[in-house]
Amino acid sequence: MSYYFTFNFPQNLNPCSVNNLLRLLLIPRKWRHFLRVERKVLINGRYYHFNQKVKPKDKVELWLNHVESKQHTYPASGKNPEVIYEDDNLLIINKPAGQKTHPNSNETNTALNDCATYLGFSPFIVHRLDMLTSGLLLVAKNPAVVPILNRELTSKLFQREYLAVININEPIANRGTIDLPIGHDPLDQRKRKIISNGQKSITHYQILKHLDNNTALVKLELETGRTHQIRVHLAAIDCPIVGDPLYNPDFKNEQFLHLTAYQISLQKPFTLDKLKVKLPDENIPLLQN
């Protein structure tokens, strides 16, 4: 299947070669090769060699004929998600706490099943939220944008910010960075833990306000994206998330996990435009208390 993308080179950028433009767009090397040999990149309606310059306001057109995907198909759940943002390539929804991101085996009640209902076809997974975490979840509407978004994740162009309510059992600075490696907990397959040979994991935090003597609202930004990363890191500094059944020893059954993905920032695929999507305050339960 062929995918077509077009945009105008931004007026605020300096001219650059076609080759450098494709690199700025994070287009994989294999696709750059096909665009060159098949002459499927046009500037103002004609093919440009890769060393020729693209200038502000120039119209850029790309045809991709070699897009492959091993993505699973997701049956429709029959229920629509809460859509926060949508364009031709992306869909961002508000995933409720308690819902899984994607199904295993014959499950049909996950966020991606809801997206399949809304779209009328299977979405393409980009990142995940823990089942107990609520908030913004981004999915791709076609396989051509998935490698671009994956590159944005690894290059930090794709940024995610979270809000959480934490128990402050030990004094912490108003802002800081938690840089502790995370691995599997050998005693509990559901959990992760800080271990010396674990994967590098970095979380930045900022206290927004103290709610009472031992709880606070914090903003968190992920530099890496490990399973349960925020939950494990906050528990490691003795400031676990309120309502965390795995990592907060003071968890009470009637509580929900006070963790919400509230903002996503990225470069829109196949453009150089920046996109920032924020969950409205009224959609964040922990801000209503």
C-alpha cells in the first residue's frame, strides 16, 4: 500500500538539502533509499536530487511504497473512547484508570479495542499506559507514522508529562531527578524494582503544591519509559503514589491510583510542526479533590 504525505517547508527554518530534510523528519534510512531510487520525493512538483536545497514555503511531497507492519489486528469493543485530539495520522484519547492499553488473547475491552470501534479499523500502538494509569494515550492511524513516532520516543522529541498525588514519607526537594535502574522483581512477577543491573531509568519531578502535611501534587516527566517507572521511582524515594496497590504500603482498597498522563508533546509525523496536547483539567479526577 502506498502512503502520501505533503507539507510546506516552514518559513522560520533555513534552507537545507533534501537529504537533511528527510533526516529531520526522522524517516528511516531504508525508506530514504527508496524515496531516492524511485524518485518519490518531489519539491514544488518535480524531483530534487538529495543534495539540492529545500527553501521556506517550498511544497514537499512524499510517496512511501514499502511500508511494512506486523501489527496485530484489534476487534472493535463496541464502545467509543473519549477523543481528545485527532488528525489524519494520529488519535489521542483519554484512557480511564483500570483499562488495559492493548488486549491479550481474546480480550476486547481495552483502549485499543475502543479505538478500533471509533476508527472502523485497527489502530497502531505507539506507547502504553499502565492499566491503573489514566490519561492521554496516543495511537497511530496508519503504519507509516509508527517508525517516526518510535524514533521520536528514543530521541526525546516525544515527551510525556504526568500528574500524581504522592505520600511524602521522607522530605524531598521541590524539584529533582530520580536516576535509578529498574528491573524485574524476582519475588513478584507483577512488579518492578530498583536493581543495580536494571535498565537505565530517569524521571524528573516537580512539586506543584502540598495538599496537607504528608501529601503533595507533583508533575513528572519521563526521560525513559520503563514499565511502572514512575511508580517504582517514587516508591524508591519513600514518596509512593496515593492508591498504588503494588508500591504503596499504606494502600487502601477504596482508593484509585492517583496518576494521570496529562500532556503529550511531539513533532507531527511527516511535518516539522510541533504538537502539544493537554488533558483538560475537568478530565483529571485528582484535580477535582
